[in-house]
Amino acid sequence: MRPLLALVAAFALLCRAGPVDAQPVGQFPFALTREGQMLGAVEGEVASFKGLAYAAPPVGPLRWRPPQATSASPDMRTAYDYGAPCLQPSMPGASEDCLTLNVFRPFGVDGPLPVMVFIHGGGFVTGTVNDPLFDGAKLAQAGLIVVTLNFRLGALGWLVHSGLSEGGSGNYGLMDQIAALRWVHDNIAAFGGDPGNVTLFGTGSGATSIALLMLCAQSRDLFHKAILQSVPARARLRSAQEAETQGKRFIASLGPDADPRATTPARVLVAERSLLAGSSRSFTPAMDGGLVTEDVAGGFAAGHESRIPLMIGANDDETRFDGELDIKEELASSGTTIEGLRQLYPDVARPSELAARFYTDKVFSEPARLLARLHAAAGAPTFRYRFAYIPEARRGNPDAGHGRELQFIFGVEGLPGAGIFSRHDREVASRMRAYWTNFAKSGDPNGPDLPRWDAAAGGDRLLLITNESMSSGDDPWSDRLDRLAR
């Protein structure tokens, strides 16, 4: 009832107050965007605007095409509910009509405020920011605007086929992210945000997306800082030829008489699952000669990335519920044997734990160090971390480590996948959010009452976040990571 009363009161004030653009933006859950007038909801100290379309629905003739602009409307639109998740297997309510974003801002606070834009993970085939874990309210309370966005996934996001791509890209998910960033640039001032102070942050494939955006000329002026969490930076992207071959297999699996743009979403998912059964990387970004021209590690080594402030790190355990297949694929591709792993990890006995440790180091820890070294050497402010904290209630039976830091950053509790924190857990979460939001505000994570976080320049310094402490130091894994980097 409280949010509803706030909305009614705010709307009544707006009607009496005159032109919308004359109002202090922090006083009402209202924003005048280029597409029209949006009315949000207020709960506690935060106003939220959910399900805002940043591009036209990519359906019918717009399937497998670059995102198109939305149309303006003279009507006031309510923005109380999330839009649909993008189409994916086993996701209730998922739809092709999904190019929406959500805005959270501190209520009653005028701007311009720094902006944080979150790009979710999920291996480019699953995920949505509609997940309650990604509610931006806690972050917004620190005096920022938080934007979370959905983008096309799986075959609809990353299919390459000469008969559909019209320019050879196929990286439609990346195009969607750029379209969302353009929307933020054009509209965020209406919510009290500063379009000249935008920070991107994301985990896993979300972090890979951000790294690619740092290398992409089309997005370079749309954000100013980046936070890469658990980025598999040495992962090789699909070549244009590989992607085209997979695209032909996908189209063939639809059936000889199928019109790809008219076939049903259910049929698209059946064909998608068929290819994913053979390789989890069937639908990921590919080299297209336009948006994507080089692998992440190669692009950073060549100094082609934006020279913006960077925070980067990984968790000390990056296994996850679907990680067994990934671990096996990584072991097979590296040619590493269990005996070889015993030399790297002499204190670990079980083969499954050896493989998991190797997977974390090879795919996440060493590549994060590589990007930090390269970016710092280019003269850009760089801060590296390793997150090794486990919530107190879970230490007897820890859950999968990949993405564990997200609950601490967003501060959500009591939901599926996000249990209740202890007092000490909340203290750690509060400090982590402070680091993240300080960095978004100024490009430096340090602040009052926080342990000093040394920049990575000139060595392997990083912030270690463990069950016992949070402090800067030399990386204790350096020797082992050196061996893995060879």
C-alpha cells in the first residue's frame, strides 16, 4: 500500500506543478524519456522503473536483425513490472519480445548521479536480470543510478548465417547491449543520472561482453569505467567460418521447408538444444570483422581496449552446478593429466578437486591477472581482487563458487539462491558494495573506513577477500599462475 500511496501523491503533485522538465528529478517517480513519460514505483528510499523498452521487439521480420529504435508515445506509461526474460530453455514467461531494461534510483535525491549498468551472465544462452538477486535497490541507496538489462540469448542472440546476417555479424546480443547503452546515454539524465559517468559491471559471460565492448569502436564513448568479475579472458572466440558452419547446422535442423523468421519460438529452442548438446559454446560471440575483430586477451595485449579505469578479479572457486562438462572440456583441450595437476596442487588429493582447482586457475584466475597486467601497463588505473569469502552459514557445505560474490554486491537476502546473511556477512557485503560504488563514482574503490586497496600497477598486488580478512597484498598464487600461463 505504501508504494501505491506514494505514486498517487507524486502523480497529483506532477499534475499541479506544470512542465515535467521543470521538476527536480528526485522528487517524483517520474521520468520524461525520448520515448515518452514513464511512471515508476517507490518503495522505501528507492524509485524503480521496470520493463522499459530500449529497442523494438525483435520478432517476425526483425528476428536476426540489428535492434531497431522504439517509437515515441504521448501517453504516460507505467513501469512497475519487469519485462519478459529473453527466450531460453526452461524459463517461464520467456519471450522474443524482451529488449527491456530497469532503472533504480535513490528517491528524493537530485542528480546528476553516477550510473552503474549490469550485464548478466549465463554463458550467452541463459539468464535474466529479472532474477530477484539483481534487484538494484541496495546499490542505488549509495547514491547511484543502477540499470540492469536483458539482451537476446542463444540462437536468437548469436546465430551467424549468410542468408540472415545481412552484413555478416550475427552478434545480435552484443548489438542489443550497445543499443541499451545508447538508450542510457540519451535518457538517463531524465532519471537523475550522469551520462558522462557510466560504469559497466558483470560476471562470467556478462564480463566477457564488457571486455568486448571495451574493444569495440561502436561502444567506446558510451561508458567510462568497467568492472570485470570472473571473466574467462583467454577463451577463444568462434571464427567467422566456425560460426557460419554452426549456423548452417541450426537452420538445417529447423527443417527443409522452414522459414527461419516465421518458425515458432518453440521450434527455435528445439534446434538450439540440439546444437548445445554437442557443444556448450555453439552460441557465443563470433569474429565478424565489425563489432568483434579479436579475442579479448589478444585485443588487450595489442593495447586496443579503452584506457578506462578497470576493476577485475575472480573467485577462488569458480565451479558451478553445470561446471562438470566445462571442467572436462578444459582438461581435454589443455592436454593436462591428473599427475600433472598433482604437481601444481600437491596439497590436494581428490581428482575431482584437482580438476576444479585447475579449472578456476586456468579459466579465470590467471586470465584476470593477465588483463590486469596488460591494462595497468597501458597506463590505465587498474584494481584487481580475489574473492574467497564463504557466508558463515554455508561453510560446512559450500555451494558452487561461480557468481558467489553477486549476493554481496547486490545485498539481496532471503530469496532462492540468496540465503540470510550473518552480521559478519553483512559487514563484508557492505564493504564490497562500498568498493564497487566508490569505483563507479570516481574510478578509485578506496574510501573512508575501508581497508586500503592498492592499484595493480608495478606488480601482482590485489585485494584478498577471505573469511578472516580483507586486505591488499602480493598474490600468493603468483608462482602457480606463472606456470599455468606458459
